[in-house]
Amino acid sequence: MTARGHRRGASATVVLFLLALAATGCGGGAVAGADGGAPGAGTVETAAVLPVAERPSAPDTSGRDLTGRDLALRSYRGKVVVLNVWGSWCAPCRAEAADLEALRGAAAPRGVELLGVNIRDRSTGPAREFERTYGLRYPSIHDPDGRLLLAFPPALLNPQAIPSTLVIDRQGRIAVAVSGPVTRARLEPLVDRVAGEDE
């Protein structure tokens, strides 16, 4: 098998693995953590890093943020974007919030931005209270019906798997997909890897 063929085979395996585990997080059943331990808050349940040649373009996600301002993913082009899908009603989302904010501050000097997509909160009030409680300083698009998520490849971002996190490279392609709650310790090396590709 050629190196190229092996890479494609490995990527197919990753995608199938993600499909099999797509119902993790708040939206579905639990699976073992990446370290083989029990699932729960603070563990990365599945993570995939996609080869550069096989990264799909992220959809042109846009909407209103929690204060009513227009917000679009395309405005972040040239930056590495950590896109986190969350809801104020989601216990694992609460568990990961402080680590995401810490990552935002640490990674900003490398051209990394965080962007949230808040789903299933019918009004912005609970979501804004969530931001205040956890000191989140990055914006989130309000997507109460989860419609924006339907534009993403379902093998990489399942609308039922909350929380979920994507890392989008500087060219606007999906480089990393994580299903389940994250910690800074597990996510930061993946973000650094993508941020370092064009340095």
C-alpha cells in the first residue's frame, strides 16, 4: 500500500470511529474516555486530526451573537478557530467552560480565536448568564434550533453530540474534531499543532 493509500485508509477509519461514537456527550450515550477510563466531565471522548489534504472546508456559519450582533465564521479567516458547540443546560459544557476560557487566553498570541455556537437555549438569557458565571470572553452564535450544525459533515460534528469542538485551520478547513467535553491539557496540543502548520 502506498503512503497516500495508507493515509486515506487511516482517515476512513477515523471517520467510521467518529460515526460509531457520534452519540456521545449530552446528546447521547456515554463511551469510554480517550485514555480508556470512564467517560464524564473533563475527558475527551473521541478526537481526530485530519490530514491536510483531506480536510473539508467549514461551512459559512453565521448568525447573531448573544447580544444581537452579526457574527460570521468567515471573518476569522487567517486565524485558527476553536469552534465549541454548547448549551447552558449541558452539564459537561459547564465542566469544560473554564478550560476553554483558559485556552483562549493562552493561545491568542498564536493567532487562535475561540467561537461558540450556543444551541437549544430558546432565549439568550440563560446563555448570557452561563457566560457571566464562567467568565467567557469569546462570542457565541445563538442557534436555538441547531440548524447551523446541519451544514457540517455529520461524521465530524453530530448535532446530537453536545458538547463538541472543532479546530479550523487558517484556510477555513476542519482540522480537528472532538466529540465530548474537553480539557485544556488535551485540547491545547491539538490546537498548537494546527497553529504551527503555517509558522
